[in-house]
Amino acid sequence: MITAAQIRAARALLGIDQRHLAQAAGLSVPTIQRMEASDGQVRGNVESLVKLVEALERAGVELLGESAAGGWGVRFKAQPSPNALDT
């Protein structure tokens, strides 16, 4: 699963806004806003969550689960491509 805080942290790492993430993931801005407003784990349809996670992974962000490194988090997998989120 992914948390709302992870989405916000991933955007901060990448230096992008909700509009840019929505475009890269093929989702609407209100969908990203709802996901980020979730309390704890993000609720939404599975297809939208998969699109979001795939967009972040393409950009080089790794989402860390609860057991990884002692807690939930995000980090760069490697140096992200400057155009990784361009669609």
C-alpha cells in the first residue's frame, strides 16, 4: 500500500506539483488531491493506484513499505531522468 504522506514526499523529492503528477500518471488533479487528502493509507481504485505508483517509479522514486528501513518512506532509486515524468 501507499500512504498520502508518501505521495506528497515523492512529489517533493521530484520537485513537481499535483498537476504534473496527475498528467504523468494519466489521472485527474482531483484524483491526486483525494489521494493526498487520505488519512493514512490511500484509498482509491486499484487501477488509479497502480498508475500513480508506476509514474513515480518511472521517475526513479522508490516507495518503501512499513518493514523496509524501519518504516514507511520514499527515496530515489537512482539519479532520476530529467524527463522521466514528461508525457
